[in-house]
Amino acid sequence: MVVRAYLLALALSLLGAGSASAAASEPAPQPELRLSLHDAIEAALDNNPKVRMLKEQIQTAQGIADTSRGALLPNLSGFVNQRNQTVNLATFGIPSDKLSSLGIGSGGVTAPFNVFDARATIVQNLFSLSLLQRWHAARTGVDVASLEAEITRRDTMATVALLYMEALRAEAAVKAGEANVELGQRLLKLAQDRKKAGVATGLDVTREQVHLENEKQRLLVAQSDRDGSKLNLIRVLGIDFDIRLTLTDELKLVEIEGRHAHEILASARENRVELKAQATREKLAALSLSSITSERLPSLNFNGDYGWIGLKADDAIGTRTVGVTLSVPILDGGQREGRISEGRSKVRQESIRMKDVSDQVTLEVRNALITLVSSRQQVSVAEEGLKLAHKELEQAQDRFAAGVANNIEVTNAQTSVARARDNVIEALFRFNASRVNLARAEGQLETLY
């Protein structure tokens, strides 16, 4: 993977830079990381803390499922015991005269003696519908955790894509600001030249100087926004902040396939992980309720042990115990009925959430479609507006150069050009952001790259 290989090289370069800085007084330049949209998404999926956290939650859910399965499997244990003890035989109900005949004193306590006991025990559940359904519920919990991790993965992809687009918009705004400053400098020189020629006034020069300073101010703001947007992107990528990030993609208009809303909605219902996750949560709630309800049924367990017991290990003999236990629940003070009522409520809640998630998917698809169509039209209008603004500026320059007008028309035309450039950038950003949102709403983010 290109990004993984780069990150390794970046770590080595940072180590090298650290050792070099100890020998040199000047700080080493920041290493450059060139990222396409594809590379940014792949890097985030590898390093984003939320994605990594959800992977750990899958392991937690798997541990719970393994624990539930363990209740259905044989439980085998063993022990070895060597002890010295005395026994009060009177506590067994033996009359005192009998104790005397056995040589036991009036207190009924035996003389100290040794006991050796080595034994293995086994317990095996033969039938418990509640335990079986509890295990099935735990396995469904693993599926829920996996689907939630996939949701987070896709949300992270969409977030990275949108932050990447915002960074591209900020870079485009800087380029537009630089073009506006360059245009202002050129028109300021024109005003100064016309003043020297006696055609323009000092007010024309001052007016152009004010306009130029305003454009410089806007450029500084754009540069600050660009740097901030790159920091936000670095944060979600989970990589080192001490790098110089270079984006290799650009804001542009791409052809999109015209599709009907019903077709996209059908695709979304098939591909959106949120719907699959909610359906699995409904199943989990139903299985959990069934496991509680099944506690009303009898359960059957086998238990047994085998071992050697005697006064000492040398004379120990083998003994065993084998039995089957049938447990029949009768009354638990209404605790089980309370948990059943709680479980039924959770099943109804998940059903309500399913309707809400389905409506949310429909809303996201329709909103993304509306925004995509509108932003596509906005790009065309903005590009046409930029052409007209340049034409207006050209005409105003010609009139000012010919001395038939002052440079108010020029500065107004400059403002129109700057506004038109901003409109084009914003329209392209909205178009590309709506492509991301539509792909996210449809569950087809992979098509972006």
C-alpha cells in the first residue's frame, strides 16, 4: 500500500530529522506527504481511532459469545486434597453411649486423622433452551458489533472525503486570492501610469490601493483557512501533524450518470449497512427475550466425579458419583416476569428504530439528489458569471485607459471577478460534496475512488 509505505518512510525520516537537528541550528524542513482522495481514505481506515476502537468492540462481543457457549460445553475440574482433621460425631446424632463403646470420649470428638482425596468432577448441561438462545443472542451480538464497525468505517470514509473536499476548496480559495492580488497589483500600476500621464487622479490611485489591501487581507484569511482545513484532515487521518500535506486531486466537474430517485432508493435499501445493522438489532432483541422466556422451562444437567480417597495416598481407593439433575423453576418473586416485560419493550423499541432508520435513509438519498442537481446547475451558472465578470473588467479597463471613465468601474468589476471566482469554487465544492453525500446515502462510497 502506497500510504502505508510512505508512513513508514515518514517515521524513518522524522527520526533522521531529529538526529540532524541536534547537529544543526536550523530546523529541518517538514517532510511532504502527497495524498490523493483514495490514499486519504485508505490511510484513515488504517489509522483512525474510531475505526480501531470499533474493531476492539468486535473482540469484546466475540468474548461474550464464547462465554455463552462455554455454558453449553462440559465443565471439567479436579483437585488434590491432603488434610488432618478431627470430627465431632455427636453432631451426626450418635448417642453418647454408642460413642463410648467406640472408644470416643464424652465430648464425641475423634482423635486426629489424615484424609487424602484426589478427584475429578464434570458438569454437562444436557438441555436448557434458555442457554441455547442466550448463545444465539450473543452470536448475533457479534454480528451487530461487526455491522456497527462497518458503519463507522463508512462514516469515516465519508468524513475524510468531505474534509478532503473542504481542503481542496480552501486551496482553490488561496489560488483565487493570489489571482485577485495579482490583478489588483496590475490595475494599481495601470492607475499610477494613467496618473503620471495626467489622465487619472490621485483618488483613482488611492481607490485601487484600498482595493488591493482588501484583497491581501482576504488572501491572508484564505491561507489561514487552508492551513486549518489541512490540520483537520490530518487529525481524522490519524497521522503525524509534523508533515507538509499536499493534495494531488482538485475540485472539478465530472460527468454523473442520470438515475431516477426510485432506482437509487432501491440500491440504498440493499446496500446501507445501517438497515442491516438495525435488522440484526431487532433479531438480537427477539433472541434475548426468548432466552428469558425459556427460563420458565425445566433444564437438565449431568454431573459426576471420580477420584481416590483414603487415609493416605498409598491406601486410597477409587470412588465415584454420577447423577442427573432436573431443575424446575417455580417462583422467583416476579423477577423473571419483570425481565420479560423489559425484553418485550426492547423488541418494540428496535422496531420503532427500524422505521426511523429507513426514513432517515430515504431522507438522505432525496436530499443528496436535490443538492447534486442544484449544485450541478450552480456550477454552470457560476462559470458563466465568471466569464461575464472578466468581460466586464476588460471593458472597464479599456474605458479607464481611454480616459472616458474613472476607475470606480474598474474596482467594481474587480469585485465582480472576485465574487465570481468565489462562486465557482463554492459551486464546485457543493457539487463534489453532494457526490460524496449521495454515495454515502446509497451505500456506494467505493465508487468515489
